[in-house]
Amino acid sequence: MPLSSDAPVSGLPGGPRRIALLGGGFSTDSDTVLDTWVLGRARAARPRVCFVPTASGDAEGYVDRFLTAFGALDCEPSVLRLFRREPDDASLRAFLLRQDVVYVGGGNTANLLAVWRTHGVDRLLTEACDRGTLLCGISAGANCWAEGSHTDSFGPLTHLTDGLGLLPGSVCPHYDSEPGRRPSYRRAVASGALPAGWALDDGVGALFTDGVLTETVGRTEAARLYRVEADGRGGVTEMSVTA
């Protein structure tokens, strides 16, 4: 789907920063609960939604699943590919700044951040967020917005401390579904390797406005969002939270 810069740039600087962390969506779920929830938080009734599959290396199967899923929803879907980049800097900026939602897919968080920084997408997404674009994503697409994250980008589970910092603290996805996630993240927070943060079960969504949790949603009653903080005694406190 070609990128167009015909539409005007949306929003004005100075609005609240809104970020949604997703524990599911079109790529993993058999329903549209979390995707519909995201669209309902956009600033437009029929939002422009850009999928950014950088973390997967712009995997075409992933792109196809997005276009099929969001093509059936009440929105205007598009895709930003960076491994075969076509737009120049001005067109890329115009394209991203007119999106109502930027939806980042899963994959390798470290690679995603490196590619974004090479192309200046990190700066453009910060500008878009400041103009009212809702930033969201699953797995690596949730990790990237925080200061730090829990990741398997380097093989074994570890911590990454150079996220975009649009969401204060750290993020850990797949808290209930991947072996080792919970104890490894708790150790990272307890030791100070990662700052206090948010751990997401699969099936939960969380909306933050200027860094403050303002809404949660779950596909199932069991799906939870947790606040994890160092307790000052070598351990952590972990609390299930809702907005």
C-alpha cells in the first residue's frame, strides 16, 4: 500500500501522550477485542492506522494478517516498511504525523530500535505522539515505548535499557505465558537493572496518558496487568492493577 502525503498533518504539539500496551491482538487472538478497543481510543471516528512491522523484519505474512484484520474494521489501514523504504524524509514525516494510531508489531526489540534510530523514526513517532497520535503495540511493540524492557532480543531473557522513554519505567510482555518471564523480570527490577514498571499477561490491554495508567481491558477474566517495584530489601512488590 503506497504512502501518500496528500492529507494534512494532524494535531498540534502539546497534547497528552497516549500509549497503549497490548497483550494480544490480530496476530495472536481469535477475536477483535483488543484491536477494537484500540480503535475506540483513537481521536478520529474512522482512524488512520499504520502498522509498523520493523521488529519482524517487515515479515510479509505479518503484514498480510494486519491488512486482513484491520481491513475488516472501521479504519483506514496502512503499513510502514523500513527494510525496503520508499518515502524520502519529508514524505515519511508527513505520513506518520497524519496517522491517528501507530500499531507496532512484535519481534526483536533491539533490532527495532536500531532500525528506527537509523531512519529517524524514533524522533518522528515522538513528534506524532506529542500531536495526539495513539502509539500502541504488542511484545516488542509494547517494549519500545518505555525507558527499559524485558526482552529475548539477544537470545536468553535479559533487560534492555535504551527504549524511547515515552512511557516512564519498564515493560515486560508475556508475563503469564512464557517460561522464565516472571522471575527474570522480577530479578531485573529487584536489582535495579530495570526501573519499576508494568508486566502484561497475554490478553490484557493498558492505556497510559502522560505516563499515568488511565484504562485497562482484558479478553478474559484471568488476564492481568501488574505493577512491579523494588521493595528495597532485595525483592519486589507485585500488584495486580486496574485503572
